[in-house]
Amino acid sequence: MILEIADFTIDPSRTADFEAAMLELQTVIGSSEGYLGHTVQRSLETIGRYVLLVRWTTLEAHTKGFRGSSAFESWKARLGSHRDGAIVEHFETVLVKDWIV
């Protein structure tokens, strides 16, 4: 499994639109081959900072499959300037200790 982490800094006056976009776009990304799930986290310390965590079967499922699809064009169009300055990286698991809730 590959974890994509996208770190967004959103203008505080536009956070409602960003959250609405994330809600609307979950079906867009969710229909992609190799998609395993995602979560959006909002910072409690930094207003306007969000982290999108997406689980993919492989790196290529994201970089070639999703990014090479028409779904990604819809994703980019809806997010618009929210994407400006976002940092996106991919991670692989080296150690797991499940959280107990």
C-alpha cells in the first residue's frame, strides 16, 4: 500500500469551499482503480492547513492511473487555486502499530 499525503494551506476565508470541494470530489477519486480510501484532516493549530491522506494499491495507481485520467481533470478543475502550493508526496509503510481507540 502507498500513502499519498497532500498538505494544503487554504486561505482562511475559503476553508468552507475547500471542505465542500473535498466532500464533492470523494466520488471522483473513489472511482479510481487502485484507490483504497482517504481521509481529510484539519489542523487545530494552523488555521487553513489541511492534510489529505489517500491510500493507493501502488504508486502507479495514483501517478499514472488517477493523474492520467479524466477524473483528475475534474479534480483539478474543482479544487482550482486550492491546489496552489500544495505539497504532495508518497510514502510506503516500514512499521505498523495499530492505534487503539
